[in-house]
Amino acid sequence: MRKMSKNIKKILNTIINDDCVKAMNEMPENSVDLIFADPPYNLQLGEALTRPDNSSVSGVYEDWDSFASMKEYDKYTRKWLEAARRVLKDDGTIWVIGSYHNIFRVGYILQDLGFWILNDIIWNKTNPMPNFKGTRFTNAHETLIWAAKNPKSKYTFNYEAMKAMNDDVQMRSDWQLPLCTGKERLKGEDGSKLHPTQKPEALLYRVIMSSSNIGDVVLDPFFGTGTTGAVAKKIGRNFIGIERDAYYVKGAQQRIDEITPVRNGACLGYTTKKRQPRVPFGSVIECGLLKAGDKLYNAKGNVTALIRSDGTLVSTFGNGSIHQMGAAAQNAPACNGWVYWHYMNENNELVAIDELRKIVRDSMFPE
């Protein structure tokens, strides 16, 4: 768990009812690990949307989504992103979600301010709202930009956890997730939607799980109904929400108060792959586990190479490192020589030389 500013502790796991730019500028610099931002999209809907039967479609007509011009929207976007950059730690990351109305403008300004884009994620909605008038393609996705504070940031990415969640297959940048509906959708006192653009918890689960660690501080400057805070509380992260509409704040706070966090630390754990210290093949020779003149084989035993005194190999394909010679043997652009090459043990069995690397590593770096 990373060290935390004393000042930031005062606002941890709270919702600040204020303008996000003002609130972020009052926070300590370099104080949050992750930012998720769902800013106004500037949808410019104009006239009310209707279905073919002339019934009205629930759209976004709130004042907070209206801007006088693109210039004004860009100005606002730059202001909140500058404030967000100020509070983000050097090794932190930011996620911004948007639609075709705004995401390209947001991406341009992100890069303008020095952020380093890591991925753009396509959220494919499995249950999108249809295009009732039949004048365009059904708008079935939104885009998330994931960016580090700068190109040298040592950002968090829980690759192994994401792979485990995806049945041991690398998670791709297109996510198939439904819209927020049913019991998850917060309702106002009149029974209608509390907020027009409430995001599903499944979406925030992937965002927070992939790019933060237990105990990290997750900031959401456009908190709305509190989906970010709800998910953060469920999986052991701290949150700070900023929301200027008191009506939304009340609903979000009630939602979060009803969540019981996981108390068992073991259940909060997730799959990680510890980066192992580097061990060169020459160390295997130095330790006497193999020697110059010994023969190495591929897994089938029909390709061979001889070990040279400097830890390189010589074969009919030429000479070079275990990786170069493994690639040459397969006519491939690259090869993990530790897995490709095998030695013959005392029982005349072929064993991957990676087993010898483990022996050397354990002796050099005992836990």
C-alpha cells in the first residue's frame, strides 16, 4: 500500500458537493492513484427524441451537459483536466469515458497536456438504445481513454488479474457489457431515473480492478450516482467523489452506505505475476550446472546445439545466444531459449533449461 498524504485522509471515502475544478485545486498535489472521469458529453440533442409512436425517449437535457459552443466545451475540458493532472501521482493513470460527441476532443487535450495514452477501450453495449428514426447506425458503443501522467510513469496494470477474469485469455480492448438497467439503476423520488447517464458497475469493476491496488485512492470528479465509489468500496480501494448536484450526492451517499465491504483480506487478493530477477544463461555455466561442450536439444531431440564457454551456442544454424539460436532453428523472428532448449539429465530425460535457471535464481535471490 502506497503512502498517503495526511491532508488527503480527511476527504477519503467522502463525496465533496462542489465544482470539480475548484475542489481538485484545493486538494494536495500528487495525491491520488487513479482517476475515473465521466464528464459532460456535450450531446447537443436540441429537440426532444421520440419513438415511431411519438412517445418520448429519455435523453440528456440537463444544464450540466449544455455548452454555448465547442470552444467553451474545450475550455472547460482543459480546466478540469489540468486540475486532474495536478492531483494525479506521477505513476498514476486516468480514465475518461465519452462518446463520438466529445471523446476525440478530450483525447486531443489529454495529449496536449502531456498525458501518455495507453489504450482506448471500446465499451460495446450488449443492449444499446436503438436508432428510432433509422437515420444513422445504432450508436452501440462508448470509448474510454486510459492514459498515464507521462511516458515514464510506472503505472499499475494488473494483467494477470484481468487474464484470470477472462478465463485465462488476455483481456482485449473491446468490452462486451450491458447498460445499467434493472435494480442497479437508481431511482428518484418520482420513480424515474435519478441520473440519465449512470454507468454499470461491471464497467467500473474492470477499470478499477485493472489499474489500481488495494488501498489506493480513486478519484471521480463527476461522481453522479456514485458507481465509482460503490465499486471501490466493494474491492478495497479508497474513493473521493466530487459532485456539484446535491440531489445526486444524496442518492450516491445512500447507495454507498448500504454496501458492506469485504472484510476478509484473502478474498480481496487477486492474481499477480511477480517480476523475477534476471538470470543470464552464462550464470548456469558459471554455477557448473552445464559446461562448455555439453549438448542442448529441442523438445523432440531432433535439433541440437553445443554450449560454448561464454554461454553462447554453436550449431549448424550459426552461433549466438540461446534465444537467437532457438529462433534460427525454427526460422522464427524470436524465441524464448529457456523454454526451447533442453538438456539431457542423468535419467536420459530431456528437461527444459529453464529448470536450471530456477535453481540459479533460488541460490542467488533466496526469499
